[in-house]
Amino acid sequence: MSIESFKMVRRYAQAYLNVFAPRPSLEVLTNFERCMNFIKTNHDMVKKLSSLVTDDAIQLKAFSLITDDYALDHGSALIKVLISNKHLTLLYEVLGAIIAEGRIRRNEFLCNVISSHPLQDSAREELEDALEKKLLASVVCTYSQDSTLLDGILVKSSTFLWEDSLAKKLRHYMSFIAKQD
């Protein structure tokens, strides 16, 4: 995405939030995420609906069925306009920007924690507490596993990446050896 497109998408998101949800609730952000995931998952159906169905009343009813399940109120109108004008890529970007901007306004960080093995609940709580103290914000973590980390952990956010793993140490040593040759 170009810088101009990024700025436009961000302005859409900020304008929407300024008017309709200056400090969005967690429920509103969750509903936007669920709606975005539904539209991404059913991309082909939504694309066909926006291009093949020419009757505006039928299109409006179909878009209402999609968005009403997510209780988006004013967000529904934005989604309907972008879909009906065949701007699906812009829709994904705007929904993502609304969610990201909403999290910033809520002073929330969304982190993806990837570990080489399952983390116990106590380790998860300890990690989340440490992140909240370091970031001075509330933290929402999603957890997954990746055995290629080789005994370690990786924490990703939109603003940082932190890794402590055997795989990272091996990469570091390999680059050091390569520089020596």
C-alpha cells in the first residue's frame, strides 16, 4: 500500500471513530474484527454480490444481513458503501485501521505470542503482566505454537518484535561465522 493510500485509510478510520466512537468499547472492536474476518473468509461471495447483483434493494438487504450480525450500527453504512462500490481492498484496510486506531484510543496493545511449546496459564499471566508494565498499557495476547523457534518465545505487535529463542541465537552465530569468512 502506498503512503498516500495508507494516509487515506487512516483518515477514514479516524473520521469514523471521531464521529461515532471516540473511545470504542472492546465489544465494538471485537465486532469489527469478527465482521472483517467474515468478509475476508467469504471474499468471493461478497465480491460476486457487489458486482453481479444489480438491484440496489437486494444488495442492501444482503449487506444488512452481513453487517447486522455484528451490531456495527454506523459502521454498517460504511461497510455497505465500500462493498457496493466494489472497494473490497479498501474495506479491509479501513476496518483494520479502525480496529488499530480504536486499540490505540483504548490504550491497548494486541500482541501475538508464539512459543516453541505450550505455555502454562501462570507463564501467560506473568508475560502479560510484564508487557503491561513495560508498555504502560493493557495488553491483549493471542497464543500459538511454532516448533521452529527451538526452545523459545516470540512476541509480535504492530509496534515491536521481541524474540528470545535458540533459533535466534543460531541465526546470530551463523551470521557471525559468515562475516568471519
